[in-house]
Amino acid sequence: MKRKVPRILIFQVDAFTDRLFCGNPAAVCLVHGPLPARLMQQVAAEMNLSETAFLIPLNGNFRTASEFRIRWFTPITEVPLCGHATLAAASVVFSEIGNSSPTLFFESRSGRLTACQEPEGWALDFPSNPPHPCEVPKGILDGLGIKDPLPAFLSEEAEMLLLQMGSYKEVLDISPDFPLLLSVKNRLGAQGVIVTASGPEGFDFCSRYFGPWEGLNEDPVTGSAHTVLAPYWHKILGKSDFLALQASRRTGVLRVRLVPGGRVRISGKTRIFLKGILCL
């Protein structure tokens, strides 16, 4: 007889925005114990969002716990870190479940993460993943439609390449050939590419993120990419606090701060779009 899975609440949340249909949508599944990785991957594929987060309370129930286990899945693979789905998970636990803990702690593949409430949203404490110079893997520039050579940087911890463009407009104008990008085999271990430039008026920098190797042609807003962008722009601008724009079609706004101890604080707002129950 097939074992019945306990009821799993699911929420779809637009993260790093205060408006519906903007920012980056994530699914958040509240589970009461470990699920098979294959089942979590199947749920993420069914949701077909850039990430689906699975959250398990470790020291109480969802209303009383302060410590949780979190895992993130794209439609095709598990990833080591996801900012927008963690922001979405924190907002669900705080605002929808009514958890009164001052800080939530998440055990993850990227170590211990935290989230807390702010007057105008939620704040995440993530590791800093500074990039270092590298050779551009053959085929990446062609896949992005970039004709001129560019210096490249690699964050091995975040598994991301970073390319700096000359302007905000150049970032907006990028139109990748995703099949060509997918054909690039030697990517130095990178699972995604960040393109970045100085921001439009009011923003310190802008970015876009492409990850077809993770099943995400373009991720609308990528919190984890800002663990790479914050230390990178710190060296260029000589500052530690940033207002960042992710210039995808949906767009997202992030407040980012490089803090002592090799950490990055990423803040943003969320909007709940959907609530339901998984029928497994």
C-alpha cells in the first residue's frame, strides 16, 4: 500500500518586488519531514518556476520553530543557493504562518543562512562569494551575442561567471542564443552567467542572469548572484551599500550590503500570489 504523504502547503510568491507579476516567482513547500529528492525534483518540474523551495522545521512546528532545513530545486536540478526562494520562504513563515521568531535560521548546502523582518520587507544573511579573473570559456561570448572581448570573472563557490558590460543599455540589449550557450561544455564549473554594468539613475549597478544549464534561460531576479556582485562592485565603487536593479523583463529591486565576516545582506519585498495544498 502506498504511503500517504502528510499534507503539504504550497505558496507561490513574487520576490524582490512589491507588485504582483514582477520580481521573481518562487514556490515554497512547507513539509513536515524529509522527502525523496526525486519527488522534490518532480514537484519543482511541475511548478516550472525558476526555483521551488522545500522547508522543514527543525525545532518546533512552522509557527514556533526558529530553525529550518531548506533545499532549492529548478525544474531540472537541485542548486546550492537561491536568494529569491529563501526570501519567499521567510515571508511565508513570517507573514502567512505568523511565526514570531525575531530571526529564522536556515540550514542549507551553502551553510547557515538567516532571515529577519525589516520595516519594509525581509533581509537575508548570505555568504559573500567574490569572483576572481579568469579566461572567458570558448563560446560564452558568441552565445550571448557579444562581439568584443570582455574580461571575465569566476566565483567557484557560487558556480557563476561574471562579465562587465560598458553600459546599462548594453545589458538590456543582450539577446542570447540559448542553444548555442547550452553547447558550451567547458564552463569552468559555472552553472550561470551574470552580465552587469553601472545602473541607471538611482541604482548603483544593474545585472541580468542566464542559466540555461540549470533549466533557467533567464532568471528574473537572482539573489544568489548578488553574493558575487556585492564584492565585485565594492572593489570598483569603494562602497559597501548598494541599490541594485536586475534588468529582466519582470525586473527586481534589491538592497545589498557587504558586511564584516565575509557576508552579504540582501533585502527586498514580496507579494503572495497563490496558496494551496499539494495532492501527493
